[in-house]
Amino acid sequence: MGTSPRRPAGISAEEAYEHLRQAIHNGELGPNERLVEATLADRLQVTRGVVRTALIRLTQDGLVVRTPNRGAHVRMFTEAEAVEILQVRAALEALTARQAALNATDQEIAAIRRQLDQMTLKLKQDDLLGYSEGNAKLHAAIIAAARHGTAAQLIAGLRAQLVRFQFRTILVAGRPPKSLAEHTAIVEAIADRDPDAAEIAMRQHLTSVVSALDKTATAIRRRFSPVDSTHAA
Amino acid sequence: MGTSPRRPAGISAEEAYEHLRQAIHNGELGPNERLVEATLADRLQVTRGVVRTALIRLTQDGLVVRTPNRGAHVRMFTEAEAVEILQVRAALEALTARQAALNATDQEIAAIRRQLDQMTLKLKQDDLLGYSEGNAKLHAAIIAAARHGTAAQLIAGLRAQLVRFQFRTILVAGRPPKSLAEHTAIVEAIADRDPDAAEIAMRQHLTSVVSALDKTATAIRRRFSPVDSTHAA
DNA sequence: AGCAACGATCCTGTCTACAAGATTGTGCAA
DNA sequence: TTGCACAATCTTGTAGACAGGATCGTTGCT
């Protein structure tokens, strides 16, 4: 069934969607690049209808812009929009922190703590990339513990939109220790099952991230583009 | 062009999408109702492809669920999901209140104030429906003043999902005066250009709405369904 | 030489037909 | 009577073709 003669080299509709999504994420399809249905269909070895469907979904995801009778292109984010997205993420993650404090099981709290320990270790080893990865995992663990499907889904969507904007705020001078302290506060609040404190701590943390981001904004604007990391701090 | 012979009674793709959206909203298409492409195409006087496209969009909007090879049906929300959606809305509207305090022009603030006065008047006249409408307008005005496209878009999406769940919390005993006081606090904070106060006030307001909702939950559960209002308080 | 109208080309939007998958009902056997 | 297998039907998914709109280059006129 895997590579039956019926499908010479083609892929399914879902695969096509994922493929395009990935292509946008990793920059294979750059911002503002035109997305001609026939061309993509040819490249992915699917029919135009499949590509069309995928583009409609991606439009609804906010990754693609379609103008009637004039085709689709990869959405370009302004810096202002990137800030907006981060602000919304901050609001939503604050909610998940609160919910995590309310709903997390002991096992989940243990897992969160372990993740924080990992980050501490990485920082001690001056492994900033590792730290950044740990950071992403910690946030993911908190979101999972929150058991809040709606918030999780929206956050995932926002993350997806921002992938090409993922800056390593961790590289800002003096940021790592501060970041660790903020994360510690969040984890402690959740472990204490104190929703208010958890929410406030997460809020402070993400506000701090935004301002760190502002500091790097000019640097980014300068050599426009290319930070392709998948991790934010 | 209006009713050209080319389109005997058919409607465009966008219209079909809007039509289905409305049909779900006003209950014409009930929760869990099966959405057979051919049937809908026949009813709307469009081809199946158009319906198909609309269903894909509605799926991404969260109004419809599609299972591969097995068709689409109207999404059913559990009570828990409704609460989740309201929680997220609360977080996002708190953000817009903050942004409104920061970004609103004098004219926008005047408009917001005017809206609040309207609500006060309606309440004095015991016009609860009018009050509820005014409430919706006030929130809309605040969102507009916030100039935060990302948040506005997500809130709109969440509102759309919840339409069939829009309860008239305003009907809860003793709620109207409290609601008005909360709104007044929000408006004052925005007018004072105090973002923290605005955010807190909005947060408190929506928390209060959620708890009012909880009180009506049993009543709703009892005679399952039918509140078709478009306004929440 | 500059500008406007026209025409060719490219691309999207829509339609019809066909193939594959899922469900339901029926008949046969235990 | 109950359970299973098979067949008919219904529905989705895909393919290919066509028509309409947009863009761009060319030609003719001023």
C-alpha cells in the first residue's frame, strides 16, 4: 500500500498541506513569494485542487494571503504585527500558567520542575542553545499541564505564524540569569498551586521577553532576515 | 449583472460560505448535524465544489468538524469548552482594554463614554435587551480603540464559535447594576489612560461574567438549547 | 517620443465526471 | 434467532477541462 502503482510519486492532501506549511516555516517559500497553484501542484506531484485546498487552509491559518482572482502569496509580517502576536501569546500563556497551577497533577509538576532543573544545568554549562530548547519545553509542559485545549490551540497557531520571527532573545546581554529567575518564579507558583502568582509571574516573564525583543529589534532590522531558530526565550 | 442569465439562482462562493456560517449561527443547522456536500449544494444552488471549499474554511474556523472520508458535521461544544472559550476571550479582551488605554484617541474615548451613557440610560429604562446590545457595542468600541488587529481577529473568531452559547447573563438576578459598575470602571480607566487599571477592570468584569454564567449553567442544562441571542453581557 | 488602446498569455475560479471509501441492508448459514 | 459475509447505495476525494478576469507586452496614434 505504501508505494502502490496507483500513486506514482504523489502525496496525499494532508501531506501536501503539511509540506507547504513546512516550506513556509523553513523559509523555502519566502515572505511575499507568490504561490501559483499550478507550479506548486507540479512540484508536489499533486493536482491543482489539492494545492488549492491546502492554500485555503493556510490562509485561514494566517500564513498565506489570498486576493480574489489574483492568487496567493506568503504572508509578510511587519514588526508591529510580530509584537502584537507576542502580546497575545503573553496573555494566553498567562492564562495557561494560571490553569496549570489549578489543574496540574503531581506528576506534571514534577516534570515541570525537572525541566527547570535541566535549564539551570544548561545555563551553568553556558549551553545557550540547550537553554533555549529547554525553555521551549518548559513552556510546552506548562501548557500541557493547564489542560486548556482552546488556549493551547491558539498559542500553537500564533507560534506557527511567528516561526520565521523567532529571535534568540537569550542572546541579549545579561538576559539568561534574569530569564532563569523568571522561570523559577513561574514554576514555584505553579508548584504552590497559586494561580494568581503563576499568572503574574508568567506575565512578567513575557513582558520581559517583549522588551528584550525590542532591544534586538534594531539589530534585526539592520541585516534583515535570517534567524531561523525554532526556539524563543 | 445582478441576476444575469448566467447565474439562474446561484450564489457566489463567498456568499455560500457566509450563508452556511449564518445557518450554523442561527441554529438552522443544529449541533452535530451532518453536512452532506451534495445536499447543501442542492439547497444553496451551487456546485459541490463550492460547498466543499466553504466547509474547509468553516472547519478551520472551528465551526465544523471533518473526518476523512466520512464527511462533515456541525461542531458540538461541551459546556467545558464554552467556559474555555470565555476564559480566552477574557484574557484577550483584558489585553485590548490595556491597549485601548494606551492608544485610544480623544474621539474614541468620547465615543466609548457615549456608549456607556447609552447603557446607563437603557438600564434606567429597564430596557435589558437594549442594555445588552449597548454592552456589545461598548466592547466593540474598546476593541476598535485598542488598534490591535491580532487580538481583534482572535476575539472575533471566538465570538463566532460561541454564538449559539450566548447567554443573557444580564438576566441573572442583581446582575445589571453590577455589570454597569464594572463597565464604568473599565471606561474610566481607559479615559484616564491607565493601562493597568483598564486591564484589571476588564479582567474583573469578565471573571464576573463567567461566574454569572456558571449560575445559569444548570438552568441552561435543564431545557437544553435554545437561547439564540447574539448579545452577551 | 510618450501614451493609450488592444491583444496574447497566464492564472484563478468553477464545473462535470470518475474513482475510492464507508455505511447500510439483505441473504445465507449455523 | 443470531451472526457473518456480501452487495447495493451513498458520500467523499480527485482529476481534468473550461471559462472569466488580470497582467503584461505590443502596436498604433498623437
